[in-house]
Amino acid sequence: MSAARAAGPVPELNYHAPWWLPGGQTQTLWPAVASRRPQGVPPLRRERWTAADGDFVDVDFLDGGDATAPMLVMFHGLEGSSRSHYAQAFAHWAHDAGWRFAMPHFRGCSGELNLGPRAYHSGDFEEIGWLLGRLRQRAGVALHVVGVSLGGNALLRWAQEAGATAAATAHAVAAVCSPIDLAAGGRAIGEGFNRLVYTRMFLRTMKPKALAKLVQHPGLFDRARLLAARNLYEFDNVFTAPLHGFRDTDDYWARASAKPHLQRIAIPTLVLNALNDPFVPAASLPRPGAAIGRHVTLWQPAHGGHVGFPGGGFPGHVMTLPEAVMGWLRAHG
């Protein structure tokens, strides 16, 4: 994996996409649906935690290693879960390394609708902070934390808000393929092939969950406007933004984006984005310099797609990404 536009030391790992899988779209889709997934990881154990507002969050654990083993915490992406291909890959890495592993599910993503008049969003740093605090207490050691896509942006927002106090909770963090400029990412996913495939895929699950939320809490939002939403901008305007304290989508995307606040981070942080990611335009990514702060490493390889980075011969495997990211976290945490 090349270190194009990197700031700070980057592991020696040159990533080259398989010759039979060219382009950002194929490098995104194929690993998610067709690459070999790791085998032999024990089933994850689920705990249900009660939040301060009386709602619940489901957290899946892999209890590998001993009581002093490091703990890897992963936050999933939009509509992801512990069943996502990248979650299974990182859990497999943790199992092989003798680490403990935990994946909290954002509200409504564990397979059961949450109870409160809210869901989750890209800037949910308070939720991240509560979950990490409880996991840090459970682990007995500072954590290594990975956030994927939406979860990575939210993780960066937590590190930014926590500042110097973040070190008591996490050794190091990594944001993987995260749309840290939410407006740019939102525009990209709403255009062309992305709109035909990914926008439809996300709305196919997000709309029914939102409508079920309306049954729980009548009058929470305008049902007709939600049904009419044809992209994430319109969905966020009706549902995500107002339910989580934002004026509208523009306000949400501006205030929740991690890119403007990278200089506030005070712990080792990896921000990994492939330059051919169809969700995250390369032109929207930060450049090295004072604006990102000395604790942040930008790792921007030419290839990899969105949470893809397939490896090996046909049909490929999904272990390149966790091996690269965890190599960096181990070296810096």
C-alpha cells in the first residue's frame, strides 16, 4: 500500500490491486460480496447495554486472549454490523493475534430497532465517547480503535472533542475510508452509478427503519417527505438531521465533518483513504501540513476502493486491510 500524500511514518506495505480487479467500483463491490471471508473465528458474544436515555446498544465481543490482552474496538459504517465483511476480517485478525475484540452497534443496526426517538449519525461523538469509556473500563488497558466509513468520521470527531483526554481511553485510532468531508461524500454517492447502486441499497434499509421509528414515536417526522426522499441528502433533511439536533442536512454535514478539526487530535491517528474510493472524492481529502496536526497520519494509496483492498488470486481475500491498519496501530500505540 503506497503512502501517497502521507504525513508521518507509514508502514512499509505497498498495496497493488489484483490485476483482475481494476477500478474503484470493482475494488469496492467484489470484496463485499465475493471475496473469501476468513474462517475459524469463534461466534461473537453479544451484550446489551442500557444508555443514559433508557435506550439500548448491542455490543458484540470476541473474548480471545487473556485478561491483559490488548482490545481492538471497531465502529462500523452506514448500515453495517458485525456481519459486515470488514468486521469479520478485523475480528479474524484479533483472534489470530490473541487480542480481545469488541464491536458496538450504532442504534438500530444490530438487527433490532432501538427504542428512542433517534438513530445514529456521522458526528455521533458523544455516543462514541460513552461506548469507549465503558469499554476502556472493561478492558483495563487503553484501547486500539478502528472506525470504518461513517464510524471512522464519528471516531475522529470524538478524538477531536476529547483532545488531550483521549489518551486515557485510546492508545491510537484509525479512520478507514471515512467521508471526512460529508458534503463532498454526500454529493458523490448521489450521482451516477453510485446513486443507482449504493444510494438505493442504503435507502432500502434506512427507510423501513425510519418508518418503524415513526410507529414508535408518532409525529416524529413527515412520513410523506421521507417516502419521497430519493437520495441521502433528502433523507437526512427529513430524518437524520432534525432527530439529532441539526437544522438541516447542510448544517449536519458541515458540523459533523471531521476534516476541519484534524489539528485538534492529540493521539496517534491514521486517516486512510484510497484515492479511487467512489464514495470519497480524492479532491476532498486533506493535504499534509499544519492544518492536520502532528498526531495525524494521512495514508492515501492510489487503489483500494471503499473498504475494499482485495488481495490474492481469484476470488481474492479481505485480510489486506486489517493487516495494514493493525500494523500501523501496533506500531503507534
